[in-house]
Amino acid sequence: MVKLERINIAGTGCMTRVISILNQKGGVGKTTTTINLAAGLAKKDLKILVIDLDPQGNATSGLGVEKMDIVKGTYNALLESVPFDQVTMVTSTQNVNLIPTNSDLAAAEVSLSGVEKRELRLKEFLVSNLGSYDYVIIDCPPSLGLLTVNALVASTDVIVPVQTEYYAMEGLSQLLQVVQQIQTGLNPTLQIFGVLLTMYDSRTSLSEQVRAEVVRVFGDIVFSTVIPRNVRLAEAPSHGKSIFEYDKWSKGSKAYKALTKEVIQRGN
């Protein structure tokens, strides 16, 4: 297992936290966490930018933006150097802006492979445009390809959602090796900000067993907050809303409110 190490970013001059939500497995709650952490932070009167870097575009639609209506988005930012303000949208969630994506991004992995400094494209795009935001949240694709590498090079932090079900630990070693390689070669200020347990079902012994195993392996890097399996959380994206807008009294809303608080505390 790769050793987890917190890297102090104090003194680097980075005022904006750029957080990649990353797990190469699909269906673990990456997009749900992206949308609801962004909305939770925004409720604290913080300015948030969400970058949808997953060709599936679920963060885009989950924030109420119709993918078919997108003229320019992440593909144009990465491959065509389109100006920041031309790819950034205001969303219906107060204090949350979005760089959206649509199916065009599916071609980015191939297109980027022939570009000079291809790992730095997102970082170079963002570097002079972060001053307006307190947090940038990147919804990464379920892979460890060039899009994910771009996200990690541009980020200060990584949050890893882990589903509390069978095979939860599968692939995490490879993921952490990639993070460590980025730390060593391209982004020494990158840190593992936390491991987040998702889809927790208190009615099953399996969820508790997985939780205990994740805590045993990762220790205090695991967030105290656990995201429950919750129907309202699953429904909210189809309405283009965060859980706070869709059902603020639900268990999912309470969990993401607690996560927001924990993220802010860890960042101080």
C-alpha cells in the first residue's frame, strides 16, 4: 500500500483550494459529492467553481444545465485555449459557477496525447483565473488517464470517495500510486485531503465492516462524516438540484452539511 502523506501547502501562495474528487471506479458517489460539497460550501457564502471533467457530464446536468445546449466547455478550454469567461457558466445554485462538459470531451484523451505539455493544460488554463474563487471542485472521470492527470496537476487536494460495499478497496493502491507520482514529478503541493465513505447502509454489517477496514488502512485521513445510502440523494440530480435545494431535511443533506463543515475545518 502506498504511504499516505499530507503535504503542507502553506507558503505556496495558493489562496484557492482546488479539489479533485477522484476514484477510477464508477458509481462511488464522485458526482454526488462534487455537486453537494460545492453547494454546501456555497451556502457558507464562499465562491465556488465546479469543473466537469467527466465526459458523461453528470455534474453538468446535476447542476441544472442541459448538455445539448452547451456551446463551449471543458474540451474547448483544454484543447482550444478558449478564454475562461467563454466557458464558465452561472448556475441556479447561488455562488456556484460551472465549466460544463458534453460528449465532445470523450475525444479529449486522444486529442491531448499529441499536445505539448499535455499534463499541464488545465493548470495553465486555471492559473490566472482563480482569484474570484475560494474553492474549485473538479469532478474527475472514472479512469486514471490524461484528463485525471490534468486534474491532479492543477489541484491542491484530492478527495477519494469509497463506496462501503464489496471490493471497496479494489484499485485504491493504483490510484494512490498515481497521486504519489504526480506529487513527485509534477505537483509537489498536492495532498490527499481525505477519504470519504459513501453509500453507507447502517442496516447491514457489510457497511460497518468496510468502514472499519478503510479506517484501519487509512487512519485519520478518513473523514468522520459518512454519506448514507439515501433515495433523496439519488433523486436530486435528475431535478438539476443539490440535495440542499431538493430536500434540505433529508439524511443526505445533513451528511453533506457535516462534510462541508469538516472540509472547511481541515482546510484551516
